[in-house]
Amino acid sequence: MIDQLLQTFIDGFHRVQETAFESVIQPVAFALGFGNLLEDGYDATGWLLVGLLQLGVMLVVFRSLERWRPVEPVVDRRAVRVDVIYTLLHRLGFFRLALFFAVDPLWDLLFGTLSLHGLSSWQLDEALAPLWPGLTDTAWFAFLAYLVVLDFIDYWLHRGQHQFGWWWGLHSLHHSQRQMTMWSDNRNHLLDDLIRDSILVLAARLIGIAPGQFVAVVACTQLLESLSHANVRLWFGPVFERVLVSPRFHRLHHSIGAGHESAGRGTLGGHNFAVLFPVWDLLFRTADFSRRYDPTGIRDQLPEEGARDYGRGFWAQQWLGLRRMVGRG
């Protein structure tokens, strides 16, 4: 039943993708002399449609939740508007397009070279087949398996963003938002996103995830991350709070002096690093399930701690992030 519903959705999505590509993207590509990039344009159309679906869910569902039970009133709308720019940049495929030109050719060269030497990527679903006969043939099982593996990698990448000083210099932009909303997930330094996304793309290719499955995994992850950053007083109860990251669980990660500096004053550390599944925080003892909703931000933003400037506009935030990374912020 689940497989049938999933296949129906996939088939419908592909029909819409083909229509949008043939009626809009393909004519524009030919008109601009990019006929050699039609295959990539078709993939870009898929990312665009996925992004539009995400934005629709955010505006209809998540925004309703924020109006229903907000943690705090939104008083700094300018800061939120900048977060909207970050979200549109990522969800509408512009950042993905930049990755295609800057990074994907390197991975194509690497895996092409490995293939010439008789080395191919490992197929995760085939490796799991002997463990769960029959289940591995279902689309939902393969999707869940890839989701879990990539989320495990993402957990450790997140730990690295907080542990290494130069990386925290970039990632701290994400934590500098004092007015968290559903738009805050993509408030990241572009170099930080480049590092993280490149590693995840490489990992996805190493475990043999198909392009369509990768799009679905990324879309699901992004949408749930938007929910976990939402300005809503919401948790999933004593059981499901340990199954899926909730807005309350992730807000603790953003708490001033707790989400990042909990190992001591000015010391890199923190808790609640899981992106989707809190099980990683439970396994590696970084979980905090306290039922509270703290103010968000970084300790050094407070007036009594020096009121450090993380930038108000997009370009100022990017420049200051680079300065922090090299120790000159």
C-alpha cells in the first residue's frame, strides 16, 4: 500500500517535471545556446519543483503552526527577511546549480577514474538484502535506509561544525539568529554549505543512492529541518520526541550558552546535534530533552559579553563569517 502511494506520487511528479521542462526550460535553454545542458536542465527542473512544493508546505502548514503557538513574538522582521533570501537561494535550486558547476565535475572525474580501474560504488540496498529478505525490494525501505545513513553522517558533520574553531567561525552565522523561524534553517555561510553538501553528495555516491532517491532524501531532510527551526511551542511527547527531532529539541541546540557553549564558558561543545533522528544524540550522549524554550543566539552577542556583530545583511554576514574563520573576526 505504501509502495503504491509512493509510486503514484513519483509518477505524478515526473509528469509535472516533464511538462515544465518541455514547455519552459527546454525552449529557454535552446534560445540561450545551452542545448548541450538539456539533461542537466531536466534535473534542475526537478529540484525547482521540489523546492516549490517545500515552500508551499512551509507557508501553509508551518506558518500556521507558528501563528498557533509561537514561542516568542517576531520583533526583528528584517533579520527574518534575510533568512527568507537564504531559503529561496537553496530551495529554488540556485545553490544546487552552483554545486553542479563547481563540485560535481570533480566527483564525476573521481568516480570515472575509479570505474576505469574496476572500482564501483557500494550499493547499500544490495548489502542489506540478506538481512531483510523481501523488504529491500520495496521503495520505502530503500528510501528510509539512505535517509538513516546520510543523517548519521550529517550528525557527525554537525559535531565538526561545533568542534573545530575555523568551522565554527562559519557555522556560527547559523546560530547568530536571535529570532528563529521556519526560515532559519538555510541561514548558513555559503562556504559552510559547500563543505557540508559536498561531503554528503560524495557519501551518497559512495553508497550508490540513485539520483531520484537522493532528491527525495534531501527534500525530506530540508522540510523537516524547516519544521525543527520553526517558532512554534511544539514537542512530540515523551516517546516520539526520541524518534524525530522536534522544534523544542532543536531549539535547545540554539539556546544561548547551552547549544554551543555547554562544555564551559567559551568552550566549543553543545548538545542536540541530530538533524532528523535523536537516536544519534542518545547513542553518543549529547542529548538534552529538557522541556523548555530558551532565547536563541550566541553568548558573545549579549551586551555584557561585547555585543559581537554577525552582520545584518546577506553580504555582511558572509564577509564576517570569512573573517571569523581565519581568526580575524
